[in-house]
Amino acid sequence: MTTAFDPIDLGGKRLANRLVMAPMTRSRAHGPGAEPTELMATYYAQRAGAALIVTEGIQPSLLGQGYPDTPGLHTAGQVRAWRTVTDAVHRAGGAIYAQLMHTGRIGHPSLLPDGLVPVGPSAVTAKGQVFTHEGPKEFVAPKELTEAEIRQTIADFADAARNAVAAGFDGVELHGANGYLIHQFLAPNTNHRTDAWGGGTEGRIRFAVEVTEAVTEAIGSDRVGLRISPGNQYNDISEDHPDEVYLALLERLAGLDLAYLHLMEGPHRDLTPRLRKVWPGTFVLNPFTYPDVTGPDALGLIEDGSADMIAYGSLFLANPDLPRRLASGGPFNTADKATFYGGDHRGYTDYPTLSA
């Protein structure tokens, strides 16, 4: 029987276990350069016991930023600064992927250079507010991307992936979940296009497919993962019947031989085994446990074959040495919701230590 503590090969790299640190926005790249800090290097290196760390969302371009103080991978300074993070994780024996996240319509003009506004597949305003340096602000109507702008955005993802490799990352994860740009193209309530990038299933999966193809061409498929969250309503997404779109998406991507698929499971739990069945490669599962956090019980999902790897989020914040604690049955620190809810926009620096 395979367990969470057995090794696994991921993209040609031998990992010591099957526990993934899920991506969690932290908003700690303070300063005009949107560059990671030494504090972030400490944070990730503390958690290098994970088989794989997936970073917080990293914008692939200026226009991809939707929250304050989130880091980028589109300048030389950002590449140099990320090298301090990847070096720290590798010295600690870990592996780390950069999550490339273009937030699309989720954001605000105050977070962007003068004259720029958030963009999306269609000019559909998200309900709700976004946190800014001036406090919460209502979402605005995004600019609908033109064909040329879609092509440029795809190129931005590929360039950011090349920058990730230059910065020492072991690979990248494309954020196709949680209501951000790739997800916005997939969802019917955010993609009202009638051209080749919208309409039916083939049109709505096209952006996700072409971004993935461009990034695999740029850095190799063995360094690329994709995260999806079918039916997740976060950021005002509505996907009442996600089966057709996501099964079609996985069938189109199955031949690329990606490093992994990362499923952030939602209320459509009956879809999970179907996605697992059609996906030929490594299947990473972030199980749906709301309102509870993912706990030790999730380890059984590897033992019963539901997943190849399990992703933990908030429990990794409170327990930097989480793999050791899971192996020994605890004890576990409880994550204070204030330290992770909403992406930690208040800039907490009180990291738990390995002795906590």
C-alpha cells in the first residue's frame, strides 16, 4: 500500500514524500519593485520538509497583479530576489514551484500603474471588494481583452516561466483556479465571448490550453503543473455544471505529460474521481474539508488511491514541520484564522518556529 510518506518521482525529480504545501497568498513583497524579501526566504525554508512547496501567487506581468504587495516574476530584480528564496529552500533539502497567477478582473486600478485597469475575457464586473493600501474597494468593470492582448498575455506567462527557471525554481504551477484569469475564461458567467475564445466548451478551454502549451514549450512539460477548482464560487464564479468543460480540458492536456494536475476540490466532489480517471499523470489533491482545515485524515486519500499527493494549506502555516508531525500523529498547532484568511494583507511576521 502506498502511503503519504513514500517517495515519488515528479518531473524527473525524486521527492521524499507525497505532501505538498499549497499556495497561499501572503502579501509580503513590500516596496515598488514587488520583489520577495529575506523574510519570505525564511518562511519557505522553514517548510522545506514538504515534498513540494508551491509558492503564493506570483504575477507574470504588471497587469496580472490584483492584491497589494504580491510578488512578480517579470523583472530582472524580481528574478534576483527570488533566487534568495529558492536557494534557501534547496539548502534545506526542499523543492519549490512558482505559482504563476494572473488575477484578471480581480483587482483595482489603484494597484496598477497609472492608466491601467484590470482585464478579463469579458467586461463583467465581479461582485464584492478587493483589499488595497487604502482599504477595501469595490471591484471595477474589467477591460475585455482583445485577440492581440490575449496573445500577449500568453507570452507573458511563458516569459515568467523562463524567469522562474532562471530564479532557481524547480518548476511552475499555472493558477487556473479560484476565479482568476484562466478560470475566468473557463467559467460561463465571466466569459461571454462569441469568438474563438468563448462560446462553447472548445472556446472556453482554449486560453487554458494555449497558456499551458506555451509554458511547456518554454521550460519543458516536466516542470509544469496546473491547478484547477471546478465549481469553486470564490471571486464570484458560477459553474453549476463544470463536468463537460473540465473533462474536455484534461483530455486536451493529457498528452502534454505535465508534472502534475492540482485539483482544489469543491462542492462537486463527484467530479473528483472522474478527473482522476482521465488524468494520466501525477494527481495532487487539495481535498474539500470546509469548514474544517485539511487534517491527518486526508492521508488516507493516498492510501486508497484517490490521489498521488495531498496538498495542505493553513495547517502548514501553523506547523512548519508538518510532515514530521503528520508522520508522528501530532501534536498540531492550530492556525489562527487571522494569520491566513484573506491572504494575510496585514503583513504578519510572527512565523511559528520548528520547535513550536
